[in-house]
Amino acid sequence: MSAIRKALEAETPRNLSGHPQNPVSQLLQEDELNFTIARGPLALTGRPDSLVVSTALNGTFQARGTLTGATGALGNTLGNMLGGNLGQQVQG
């Protein structure tokens, strides 16, 4: 088990970062999406039928861009559901 863990630790990056594609392009234009992830040490557990590998992940995700006109209706709907001027603030 310790040899497998050591090999996995050597081959698995500790830090990941990237720029994913925008899955909500109809709501967010001129987007800048970024993520960073740091992983902790790998833990291995042996079972009769499998090997379980686990680790803690910690990271951030940032989304920046311009909200499209489609978000105005969403903001108004949220405002009506929650009351107040929340919808106007989201739209703005």
C-alpha cells in the first residue's frame, strides 16, 4: 500500500488551475472564468474488492463578465420571490 501511495503522490499534481469554458454564455458575456485547486496528501484504504484513494481539496472559482439582458428577467423574478429591490440590484 505504501508503494502505491508513494507512486500516486509522485504522479498526481498538488495544484491545478485553469480556465473552463463558460457553461452559461447566454447569461454571462465577455467572461473570465478561473479556478485553482490544491490537494492534500493521498490516503489509501484497501478493501477485498477495491482500493479507495481519497484526499482533501481546497480551491477557488472566480467568474467575471458582463451580464446579458437575459439576467434582467431572472433578477426581476428573484426580486418578486424575495421582495424588496433585490431584482433591480441583480439586474444592475
